[in-house]
Amino acid sequence: MPPKKRPAAQSASGPHTAKRPAAAIKRPAGHQAACPHSVSNFSEALVERLDLQLKVDFDRQVLAGECQLTVRSLQPVDHVILDVLDLEVQEVTKEDGTAVQWKVQKPPGAKANFGQSLTIDLDAEVTKVCVKYETTEKSTALQWLRKEQTQGKEFPLCFTQSQAICGRSLLPCQDTPSVKAPFTIALTVPAALTAVASGNPSGDVVTQGDSRTFKYEQNVPVMSYLIGFVVARLESCRIGPRSTCYAEPGVLQAAQKEFQDIVEEFIITAQEVVGGADYEWGSYNVAVMPSSFAYGGMENPNCTFMSASLIPGDRSLTPTLAHEIVHSWIGNLVTNAFWKDFWLNEGFTRYIERRVLGKLYGPAFRGLLLMVGYNDLVKAVEMLTKQGTPGLTRLEPQIDEIDPDDAFSRVPYEKGSLFLIYLEQIVGGEQAMTDWLRSYVQEFRGRSIETADFKAHFLKFFRTVKRVNEVDWEHWLHGEGLPDFDLSAHADKSLLDECRSLADSWLQSGSADVETGHMKAQQWMLFLDHLINAVVGGKQISEPALAEMDGKYKFSATANVEVSFRWCLLGCRCRWRGCLDLTAKFLASHGRGVYVKPLYLALKDFDEERARSIFQQNRSFYMSVVTRQVAAFLDK
């Protein structure tokens, strides 16, 4: 049964102490007290280290244990304020076990939408405090799967996903990308299961009775949202000289085939593109997540989480793996200070990812990926505008009073990448950008920065390049909608013309009779994107044409989730009832937000009753971040 609720504010006995001088700490760029999405005042006291000991209780679906925090005062204060969200705080003690005063309160104003504040008394310049707590059924960072929901159907599964501001529902912390700290985590789990976390193994696995304890340490300071783990019936295999793959037994062989050796190739090439900056994390491992995972991948250090949806069997979706590897430098090492600066994380990573793939597979493949991404941007801008939130199409949006997850879209990825492509043309090409990236990573490694910091560094580095004066920073950073930049004029079109021509043939004559067996998966994505954009623009595709298309190209049978998503979306946009069963099956099988949200929007316009019915059948399958957002627009 769930734990009993505790009143909003409680305290344990313990004296307050006198204020003391601030410690001399150099703060990272962008490090300010006024973090919109955190109640912590981290200009006063800073969490410098986290040590977690947690028991994973599948029967109650909670984590129970303690978090020891090492805190340093930066100002003359006698307390530290932490972010919590629906945690059941039980007691707070000093390192010696002595109780200290604490209270949980609802913060004022918009911050009340993002959680509560846990205020803990301090009595030394460097203090260790231990918070004993449990998570609750409301934890947004945790997803619990019954054994029937797993691939093997024998054991339950639990995983975390804390980005953007869900870390506070997993542990008491300063839940902002502006604060980084090393951590250790000890996870006690049922003996039949394995725990894999976002760090390096520390010591031997300890078996005691019917449980085992796994220990991990992360010595590179990271943000709270990178503290992650998965607990399941997992097996492992090697996929590279520093890489292991973890997956349920029935998935492991397919995962090994998909990722074998390509991981190391991506790491080495990414290191070249960012100018030779070291890979600082030691190992690079992959954990295959259930297809209900709300993201394609999550860049947890030392163990990227990858959705099982991205294993089609032909490596056609490994660009996502390249993307997560690039986060080892961008995002995890050089970090956006606030969530308004999210494009510094994802836009940079998307740009470098495609540089990596272009270096490995040629400029034509890079050009193809760029145009697929541009079409994703078109769809995202259309969706956000239709939702009445055009401000979220800005690169640096105003989201102080919005949950960052509710502002999430492909915009920071694709518009951010597009901006860097534009800058690449301005400064003279790929090598110039690599030279700058080397300096950028060196300057900001380990730090959290704002968009203004990026701009200042870029202008200083390229101060002798006259064309930099042409950059309209306001248009790119704060303009809404699509930017005024013709990507097609700068991308290699060698692989583009074929899929465009094929799409035009279907639009003009309702059929096509050309050989397509050699076409790449991304060409099929772009082909379908052209059709979707045409339908949005007022073109019509008949039901017989859609049926013939499916007969020729077998879209309904594809194992490629990106192609399948676009096929379902096209069918819904065309109001073709022949797509409804496939769309229902897709929505019951894949929980990634970038598929689920646009599909439900299109399905609502087509058949609102069917959309609501399918959602009710599958809402427990999706992660809470997806469920909340889909429910919001279906209820309108």
C-alpha cells in the first residue's frame, strides 16, 4: 500500500546556528540564484556531492532509503534549500546521526507548480546532511512496469527519467542544470534482477538473502537529471572495447547486432569533430529500454538509455546512438544553464551528430539527414502554432512559468542545428566550426552557460571574420516560426532529388512505377514528409492511391518506427480510415513523445472519439510526461 501522506511542513528538533562567512567558490558561467524552475537558492549554499542508498520496492512501487548531501555555504546563511516533489521525507540528520531541523513547504508564485522546498539547517561551513525518505506513487521520474508489460513477461522492470525537472521526485537535490555534483548510488534490488546506473561500477555486487546491492560512482560532476538507473532482468554483451550493452534476454541478440562496433566508431569520430577534446567518462554503455520510453535515447553518462523501438534490425536508426554519444561533450560536459537555453544542449548535439555521420557516410547522407530534420522542424512549428504556443518556436523562449517538459519539441534540436549550419556558412565551413568547437569545449567544459555566453564566445573567436556582422541574432534567437534560411541551397542534394521526384509523381498522378529497392530509410522518411507537407498545404491524396502506395512499399509492415510513424501520420492527415487500425497498434506499441503527441493531434482532428478511446486504452503504457500532455489537448 502507498505510504501515508505527511503534512506539508514538518520539522525535527535541533538548534539554528549563527551565520558564517561565505566560502570562496568559483561559480560556473550562467550560475545565478534566480533559476526559474528551482526553489533552491544556490547562490547561498551549494550541493557539492550526493551519496544515495536506495532499496527498489516493486511490491509498493517506491524507492526507500537515504540521500547524503555534502553542502557548502556560499553566503552567510544557516540553511540549505533543496527541491523535492512528492517525496515522503522522514527525517534529516547530521553525519553523526544527530537530528537537525527541516521543513517542507510550498513555494510562492509560479514555483509552486514545480514542487516543494525542503529547507535544512546547517551548522558548519562544509556540512553533510542525510535525508531519509521514500518516493511516492506520484514520482514523475519513475516508471514501473508489471512483468506482463516487459518483453520477457517474467519479472517487473523499473527505470528513471529525470530530465528536465523530475529529479526532485527521485531525490532531494538542487534540481537545475546550473548545479553539478559527483555522486554515488547503491541500489538494493530483488536477487533475480540487475541494476545499471549512470556511473561506473564500484566494488562487487553484494548478495544478502533474496536481494542484491549494486554500487556505482560518477566522479565527473553532473546535473541532477543525469542521475539515472534501470532495474530489470537484464543480460549483457560487449559491443565495443569500452562498451557493454544491457537488455532483456529476448532483446539482447538484436541489440548486439544493431550496436556492435559502431559505438566505438561514433565515439572516435565525434571526438574528431569537436576538435579532439577527450572523452572523459571512461566507459560508454547502452541499456535498451522498453518501447514505452518517452524518448529515443537519454544521454545518462556511462549508460545511454535507448528505446527498443529504435532497433529495426538494419542499423537505419543508429543516428540516435550517434546523437547520444555526442552528448558526452555537449550537454553532459558543456551544459545549458537554464531550460530556456536548452538548444545549447540539443541543437549543438544535433549539428555535431550530423557532422559525425557525414564524415563516416559522406556529405550526401548528411544532406539527407539535414532535410529530414528540417521537415521535423516544419511539423513541430505547425504543431506548436496550432496549439496556440508560437512562442515555443523561439530558440530562446520565455518559459519561466512553464514546465520545461511542456515546452519540449523538435525546435531546440532542429532550429538550433539549423542556426549552426547557417553559422558554418558564415565562418567558412566545417573545419572552421571544428576549430571553434575545440575552443568552446575547452572554455566551458564542466560549466553551465547561457545563450549570451555562447554568443560572446563565438563573436570573440571569429572577430576577424567580416561576415559575422551579417548575423541577425534577434531573428535567430527570438524570432518565431521558421527562420529565413534556405537550407536546400547548402545541403548536398544527391539523395534528395529521387525521393522528391517520387513524391511528386504520387501527388500528380496518384501512382509511380520506378525501382525503389535501393532507397535508404531516411529517403523514405523524406518521401513521406513531402507528402505530409503537401497535404497540409491543401493537396489531396486519394484513398485508392494510399492503398496502392502501401501495397507497393509495404509501409504497414515496416520495422522502422520513423517510417511507420510518418505513414500513420499521413493516413490521419488524409482522413483515410484504412490507417486507423495501424495507428491504434502503433500508439499501443511506442511511447516516444515525438511520435505519440503529433499522432494523437492528427487523430483527434480525424476521429476524436477514436483518439480518446485509444488513449484511454494505453494511458498507463506511457510515461507521465506524455500522458499529461496528451490528456491536456484531448480534453480541449
